[in-house]
Amino acid sequence: MSITTFLQHCLTGISLGGAYGLIAIGYTLVYGILRLINFAHGDIFMMAGYFMIFALASFPWPIAIVITLVITTVMGVVIERLAYKPLRSSPRMSIMISAIGVSYLLQNLATYLFTAIPRGYPEIPLLKRIFRIGELSASLVTLMTPVLTIILVALLILLVNKTKTGMAMRAASKDFETAKLMGININRVITVTFAIGSLLAGIGSILYFTDRMSVTPFSGTLPGLKCFVAAVFGGIGNIPGAVIGGFFIGIVETLLVALGYSTFSDAFTFLLLIVMLLVKPTGLFGEKTVEKV
């Protein structure tokens, strides 16, 4: 493999990793506050793909993007209110089973409404515009994804560290019950958390599907699981860790495909999960948690 080809694949991997990172943030935010693995998150990402298809059929692309992101955000909040909020005081297993149920509900709802036949993802001419850097060539979406990911993560870290809402989120993640007793509006904190996670999943879906060109009701399953692994790899509950995990998985997956090991590209992700849980269960940047008796 020549240096140019290697760099070309690295560029593609960084772009894919950026999309993974944005989706992984949703897992890590929700887990950080509710200690819940939101298994429906990948399917929210998939539904965002369908929202964009139908929005772009009726509106110019800037308006279609806004509509898609608003509907995706509202959908994430509604799912939390209907499926997770009533179970908040139930055992953790109950809410996890509810998340799996929501995941299957969204997949089957999408199959019923849109059929299982892949639907072509609409092309946004601006994002598909090709740029050349020396011998390398890449579309605008490939170049924009990692940059946009880093900007959004920086803004999110500022929100978490410098605002009252962020302070409330950090307090809830440290001690949910004490935060409630101190007068923090836990329902508002959780709503904001799901809204941010769903918004980033919507942005990630636009960046992801623009390069992959089709959506099916099961398009969110594998990327969702990979983003969950990215969150665990970086340290679930740690925002920069989730993004680093996303970039790492995206780059390695792309290089494995480039080297002719595409059969093992998905297996690598889950092997990474097993190794990480055996060697460092808290992830690269995760904090050790002490269970209270």
C-alpha cells in the first residue's frame, strides 16, 4: 500500500470515526447520569436518516437539515418521557429491558412505515463537492466531519463545565439522589441530556449516510453497537473518551477493509470490547466507581 493510499484511507477512517464519536456521546451522556445503556440510541440515528429523506423531498436542504434535527431531538425526549421516566425508580434491569424494547419497536415501526427495501439517501451537492489536497481527494463531508465533531465536543464540554445546566448534569452524574435533595430539577437535566444526545445522533446520521447513500430499518443496529463500544473503550461517562474511541474504531475499521480484511472489520470492534472489559473495564479515561452498600 502506497503512502498516498494509506493517507486516503486514514482520511476516510477519521471521517467515519467522527460520525461514530458524535453518536457515542449519546451513550456516554445518558449512562453518566442515569447509569442506563440506551440501546435505542442507534435506532434514533437510523430514524434521523429517514426523516432527512422525507424532509429533503419537500424542502431545500438547509431547512430539511433543521427539520430533521428538531424532529430527532424531540423524538429522543419523547422516548425518555414515555419509556424510561415511568421506570426511573425501578430496578436497573427493567429500564434496560425497556431500552431494548424501544429499539425493536423503532426497527419494526420503520419496517412497517418504510419497508425493509433500502431507500436512497438524498445527495446534498455542497457536502459531496470533491476537494483535492496534493494527490489526495475527498468530499467536503469527509473533511468536515472530524472538524465539526471536535467543535461540537468543545462546545459540549464548555456547556458541561461552565453553565448552570452543565453543573446540574455533573451533580446528577455524581450522586443522583443527593442532587435531587439539593433542589436540582432532575427531570429537566435528563430531558436536556436526551435532547443533546439525540441532536448529536441526528448530526451524525447526516454525516454518516451522506457517504453511504442508503438507509434501511436496520441501518442503526451495527453502527449503534460500534458507538457503544467506542463509549466503553474511551470510558463510558467520559465525553472526550467517547470521541477518541469513535475515531479509533473508525480508523482501524477502514484500514482493515483497505487491507482486504473486511470480514473481520466488525469482529474487531467486539473483540476490542471483550479485551477492554478484561484489561480495563472502566475504559481509557473512565473513573473507578465505588459501589455504595
